[in-house]
Amino acid sequence: MKRYELLTIIKPNMDAEEADKVIAKIEESVKSLGGSVSSTDKMGRKKLAHDIQNFRDGHYVAQRLELDPSKVAEFKRQLSLNENILRTMFMEESKVGA
């Protein structure tokens, strides 16, 4: 299992409760692939650098997770199918000082 960081931007036309459901769905996807989410940081609604799908802002969420590298492609595919997600940035966690 490798550690990853996921930054997700959720559509701003959803209230906080609906955004929480999207976050829960992401966590379900990770667990269904045999991984785990170690932390979730709801950063709130922020302005985007440029418009995405005619939205000027979005709900930002940062998550740390562990996932088998062979399951990453399937996880990214599942993220891309979620119509409530504007953008994601998925990266391997850096090992500073290791």
C-alpha cells in the first residue's frame, strides 16, 4: 500500500450536506478498492483561478489515503465518473526527510 494525497474541487451549487455525501462516496470508493482514508480536510468554498464549467468557485477537500498502486487507475476512473466533481489532483505523498 502506498500513501497518496487527493485534492478535490466539488461543484459550488451543492450545499455542505450534499458535498459531504460526495466526500463519503469518495471514501467508499477507496474502501471498496481495499484502501483507507486517514484524514479529510474540508477547506471550504474558495475562488477558482479560472472558470471551470462556468463555475467561479468550488468546495475544496484534501484527503490522505492509502491504496494499492494497482488500484489507482480504477480509483481515478471512478473519480472521473462523478459529475459533482469539477477537478481532482491525485499525487503520491512526498517522503520529506526519509
